[in-house]
Amino acid sequence: MIRPRSSTARLAWLYLLGGVLGVGAILTAILLLTERAMDRQTDLVIQTEVESLGEDYRGGGLQRLVDVLDQRVDDWGRLGAVYVLLDPQGTVLAGNLTSWPRQLEPEGEWRVFELAAVERGRTLMHPVRAAVVELDGNRLLVGTDISERRRFMARLRNTTFWGIASTAALMALIGWWFSRRVAARVRGVAQACASIISGDLA
């Protein structure tokens, strides 16, 4: 006995599942690739800055490095860049931070911490991704604000989620329409066959 509704419904659900999984896999891959690309870009900026400051230190010693960092005290407001240089005793020698960050969370070879900044009369927390290097006993931290990157990735994740959800809804609608259309045709064929069998050749 033919059961058109159940068979077409199963076909529609398989179509829906395959389509959603395919679109979800593509959008998730795009999300992950974008996040990795942005991480690499951020890391490259930090690494380039560390190498540049290292060359200043090797070329002119500690005083040269202090002078260069003193020229960059305004880089936080303009570029979101963070610098702090400590001597072996833990005294701040230069940079635009007044002290060494208390909580440096490891993230692979990098460090992440929260920086409080006063903006328009409000204190806001900014996530900072940074590298820490040793220079003959002195510690140098070089970082950059990643709050904008995190906001962008949050928006992209939401867009990806709604994209998958919209695709699922659209495919469910198409599957429902396809199921009803096929079921109607199967019922028409079944009724015609039943009429022929009963002797009605009209």
C-alpha cells in the first residue's frame, strides 16, 4: 500500500536536513576562516612592533628604547596600542601603562588582559592582546586593543546563526510545498489506477 504523505515527508525532511547541514558547514567554515585571518593580522601587527622595538634596543640600548616608547604615549587613543617596559626590579621605565597588568591570561604564545579606559566620562573595559619579551632582564609588553575585532566577530557569529536559521526556515517551506505537491500527484495516480481497476476507463 502506498503512503504518499509519509514517503514525501521523509524525502522533504532529508532534503531539509542535507541543505541545512551543507549551508551550516559553509557558513561555519567562513566564520572560522575569518576569525583566524583576523587573529593572524592582529598577531602580525604585534610581532612587527616587537621586532621594531627590539631593533631600537639592540641599536641604542635601554635609553633608546625608553625614548622611543615615550614618543608613543598617545598611541592608545590613536591606534589602540599598549606599551609598558619594566626593569628587573619591576619599576616602570616607559610606556603608556602606569603599571604591569595584573591578570595576563595565556592564549597560546600571546597574552590577553582587560584594560580600563575612561571614555566620555565612563570607564570601559577593553580586551588587549599582547606579547611579552625579555630584554636582558627587562620586560617589555606590546599589545593592541581587540575590542573592535571581538564586536565584529560577535556580529558575524549572529549573522551566521540567523543565516542558518533562515536557510532552515526557507528549506522547510520548500520541503512542505514539495511534499504536498508530490503527495497530490501520487494520490491522483492512485485514484486513476483504482478507477481503471474498477472498470471505469473514462
